[in-house]
Amino acid sequence: MEFSRGRRADPALIVVGGAMTVCALVALGWWIADLPLGVDSAVYRAGGFAVVEGESLYSPLRALPEWAPELPFTYPPFAALLFTSLTALPTQLCWGLLALAAAPSLYLALRPFADRAHLPLLLLGAFALQPVWQTIGLGQVNLVLMAAVVTDLLLLRDSRWRGITIGIVAAVKLIPLIFIVHLLVVRRTADAARALAAFLGATAFAVVVLPADSVRFWTSAIFNDHFAEMKGWVGNQSWQGFVARTVQEGRTATMLIVVSGVAFAAVSMWLVHRLHRAGDDRAALLVTAGCSLLISPISWTHHWVWVVPAIGLLAARGRRGAALMAAVLFTGWTVAVVPGGGGAERDWNIAEALIGNAYLICLLLPGLTRLPRRITLYTPGRRVLFVRVWRVFSPFSRVEQKKREDARDPGDDADAVGDIGAEGRHDRAGTDDDAEGLPGDDHETADEEREEADAGRGQQNPIHGDHAPGSHSRPTAMRTPNSRVGNR
């Protein structure tokens, strides 16, 4: 009796079970009534049928139901081999199978980012976000792929099979290949090697089984001509989509896409490196995920499922206002209220452009406003030239500099380069900037080595809330010669 009283059901698991029950009932009801359900899951099933019946995978799919639009199969051949398992089920139950995986996938993706106390509410709220409900409604695999990546990078840290899951999901959908680069940047070379080997192995297996389809995919179908004409549609919230909506097609647009894409990737990977050195592997993972959405040619609104762990991390770090604003923004109203389709996006006014590109702006704005303050050289006590230029020309930075000068100890010559003094650093403890776990100024080389050692020890912490791998109760950027004794 005492044992039964001591054990209480996990509210988060109750939410997961309830969501799975609802999805199962919907799938059964729609199957019995023979109603349309799951456009993308119907395409997956039709791709599986093409493999089973020996038809061309990248030609019009003959097994699509009558109510489904004639969409092409755009995934690699290895994905089609996995989708052959869906041919044993009716179309509605194929949707039900993918929908059943949605709630457990959300749970796995949120666990390392959210506090345990917030987890049930975040799970419930996630179903109101457009990337989530659209993924479930279409029968997409986005949530499953996200959960697989999070599990590999954050939950399987002590497993000898780390990296393999990322390689397999990259063979299903190519965008997760960026997480192999992520593994290299954070110096998990062995994991990156396993991920690359898994990707190449799965792709080679598909080449052996489906040689003709593999050749066609890697030479022509990979460019996805069907969706190339829709890049400017409001539903595409990638950088290329933004350029297609605002710049006339031609050489200028192409150069802007290429140069900006390289710059976005370089800055993102640099930031991932800095976050990893600070012990903040969760934020580093979200930066890489955001980079994938930014530089991908197509980032439909249902691809933005990474907003769910991002909201969880904001809430866990006390930034509940920002988390609530992001949640409201990603409910889908921004896409619904602006003119879209048929080239209407090119005629947007300024207000419509701000609303119609809201997902992209939400991704870029925090980086543009906070990145200049974070750029530091590894040499002790020096700022990068870019930061000095930013301070000269930015009115926000001049106001902040004035506050720093007022807070600085006049007798502290060590802070002559413009850094905040030790007293000012203690006064700023617990602010939003520190809560992000990003590094500040390094005063001694020995401090850097101690930070890396602390980050390594931090990875052994539990996985819930701010005790998840890569989080610290006291950011390493707070350590200065004057505060080292207090930190001990």
C-alpha cells in the first residue's frame, strides 16, 4: 500500500498516452469512413509501392489515392526502401502509424531542453504550434527525425553507437547531414565518422537494391524541380524563399543566396564551437538546427519543429516571456493572414513582408542583436575589430558602453580595454545574457583550460532542465581574477 502511494504517474507520459490515443481513434474513424487523411504519408506509401512493384520511383506515382494531389517522391531511395513497410496498411492507417509516433518524439526531443515541471505543459502546448500540427496532419516524418537527432547528440552520450542514428536519418532525408558537421565542430570525431559511415552504408545499400532510381536521384531528382517553382511561396520560410520573394530572379539573386549561405554556415558553426567550449551543448544543437532551416532551399513551415525544444530551453532558463512570444508566433497565423500563392508575395507591403517572413526573422533577429557582443578573440582581454566597429556605429552599444563605464571600478587598470570590472560582473550575474551560457572575455589561458574541464564534467549531469548536459548553474564567462576566490 505504501509502495503504491509512493509511486505517482508522470504527467508528461499521461499527455503522451492521451495524444497517442486520440491519433489512434482518428485513424480508425477515418479508415472506417474511408475519408482522406495524410497527404504526405500517402506519398510515402506510394513510394513504397513503386519499389515493391518495380516501378520508377521518381516518375508519377501510380499508387496514390484518388483524393491525393499528384506529388512526386522527393526522398532518397533508401527512404523508399523503409517505406515499403507501409504498403501493408491502408492509407489512413499509414497516417495513424506516423501520428502515433508524434507524441513520443516530442517527449524525447523536449527532455534534454525543458525542466521536468514544465514538460507536461510544453507537450500540450506543442500541439498548438503550426510545425507540429501540420506535421501530424500531413503525416510527415519531421518529428521522428528531430527526436532521432536529439537522442543521438544529447541522450546517448555514453553509447558506443553514437552517430549511427544521425547517419541513418540523413540517408532518409539529406538535411540532417549538417549534424555530421556539427559533430566535427564539437570535436566528436569518432561519432562523426560513425555517422558518415552509416549514411554511406545506407546509401550504398540503396544503390545495390535500386540502381536505376539511385542514379536518377543523385543526378536529377535531388534538385527537386517540382518545388523549385514554389520557392517564393510564403510556406517556404528559408533564406532562399525570402530572396525569391524580394529579389528578381537572376544573377543577383543567385549571388545573394550563395554568399549569404556561406556566411550563415560559417557564423553558425563558429557559434556552435563557442557554445560547446562554454559547455552549452543544447544551445549549440539548436544553432545547427536553425542553420539547416536557414540554408536549406526549401524549409516548409512544418519543417520548423525545432522551435519546440527552443521554447523549452527558453522556459527552462527563465525567459518565459520570450518563450510565450515564440509560441504565439509559431501557431500559424502569420502565414494565414498575408496574401500567398501565384506570385502574390512579390506585391507585399512592408507590414505584410514582416509578417509573412516572421519565422525567418524570428531565427535571424536574436543572432543579429546578440552576436556582436559575443565575438571575442582567444587572446586574453581583447575584443575583435568587428565588436569595436559595432560599438562605434550602434546606438544600442553606446548606451550599453556608458552603463559599463559607470559600473567599472576606476582603480581597476586591468579593465582598460573596455571590459566590465569585477564588481560589474558580479552585479550582472543571472541576467539573460549569462543565462545563455555564452562565453565572455577570457583573462588567462589557464582559465580557458579550466572552462573546458568544467564543461566536460558538466556533461555527466542529469538530462532534465538546466541540469541537462552542457548547462551550468554558474556560467564560465563570470570567472575573473577578482572573482575566482568567490567561485571556489
